[in-house]
Amino acid sequence: MDSRPIGVFDSGFGGLTVARALIDLLPNESLVYVGDSGRYPYGSKPLEDVRGYAHEITQWLIDAHDVKMVVVACNTASAAALDELQRTYDRPIVGVIDHGVNSLLKVSESNNVGVIGTVGTIGSGAYQTAVTAADPNVRLVCAACPGFVEFVERGELASDQVRVLAQRLLSPIVDAKVDALLLGCTHYPFLARTIAEAVGREVVLVSSADETAFGVRSTLVANGTLREGTPVPPVFLSSGDIDEFARIGAMLLGPEVKDVAQWVSTGAAPTEVSNEE
Ligand code: DGL
């Protein structure tokens, strides 16, 4: 039994897909979520910069909240920094890439699969490596989808513009005739309807959120660190506009996103200022 919170972070709203799965699967756990909306998108930035952000937020979650575990709820940050974070910090650090690949390979019947993600994630080769390590006989087609994250951050999930962009960016996936497509960016499940329309309803869309939550539960069980007792509300922080984060966050995750506190990056020791009275 360990009552300390679990830290979760992403470049913005995407990690809320993982936070939702964690809240649903592990309602007794306490969560501290940092959405780095002030510096999003991560996917078009050099991986070294994203690695720096990942270290800064992880260190802050440990220093300010003594989190018992950190969930890197962002594919780009997982691709850029997961191994290094796991080597650096003295507590479990969980990413989304291997969990997503597990789900993808479980649902595919044809072994002809797709992964979409940010330019940073797809360019890193992390998915190509993870899929080949899991099963070298799988045929994988990858596509980067620059622009999707910006639509989600604006709360624009089904406009004509995002539909047109999806049709253009997803044409290599349609041409490859995959039977399962992994949404390899935690923002993308919020665009699931638009993506399904573009690739065809027969393609199974896979999100890494649930499998990641199951992975978190297994680690907590194995370490004897599940939290027991009365649930406490999750804590949300954003490095961007906190009122906007509260408004769009509640629309995307649900009523658990209420008061959002400001997270300020100082490069070394970020501080927290609440918007609560
Ligand atoms: N949600 C992050 C991911 O899974 C992404 C994005 C971004 O800021 O570009 O990669």
C-alpha cells in the first residue's frame, strides 16, 4: 500500500486519454497531471528538446509531489526519453509505445498494420523497432500526421478542415490495406471518428491508453504499491492558459477536470500557482 500519487504528463491534452483510462481502472489512485500546453507541440521539435522537457517535468513531479511512479502519456516524449528517464530516476517510469504495440498486435488478424504519430515519433523509428522486436513477420506502415495535435488542442475534433487533412495524411494507410491502426499519439483518440471515416470503418483503431493503464496496474500490484482508501480528486496543471485547459480538458476527459493550476517551467525548479480562490 502506497498512498503517494501517480504523476502523468503530456505536451497538452493528449495524455488525458491515458488519465481517463487510469481513473477508470484505478479509481483509488491519486493522479497529478501536467499538460505542457505552453510548449506544445512536442512532435515537431527536436527530440533533444523534448527529452529536456521530459526530464524537467519528471523531476518536478518527484520533487513537488513525491510521485510513486511517472506515466509518460506522450508517444513523442516516450520515443525521445523513456530509456533515459528509466535509467535516471529511482522509481517506475511507464511509457506508451510498447503498450500500444501489444494492443495493436493482439487485434490484427492479417499482421498488416499501421501506426500514425507525430513527425518526432515516426521519425525516431521507435515504433518500427518495437513492432519488429515483438514480431519480425508483421508488415508495418507508418505515417506522420502533422497538424492533428493542433486541432485537438483547439478542441476542434470534427471540422471540415481536420477531415480534409485526415484524408490527405492517411492515404498511405488506406493504400496499405491494414486491418488495424495504432493511434501512436495520445491526442489522436480524440479524432477517432474523423480518422475512422478517412481509413474506413473496417480498420480497427487501437489506442494505447487502456493497455498502458493495465501496465500501470501490473507494476503497482507487483511492487505492492496500490493505493487503498477513499479516492481523491485528480490534480491538473498546465503550462498554458489554465482557463482554456479547464474548459477543453473537461470536454475531452470529463467533469474531473475542474480547477487547473498553473505549471511554470523555469528550466530548473518549476513552481505551481493555483487558480483556486
Ligand atoms: N500527445 C503527444 C504524443 O503522444 C503529442 C504531441 C505533440 O505535442 O506533438 O506524441
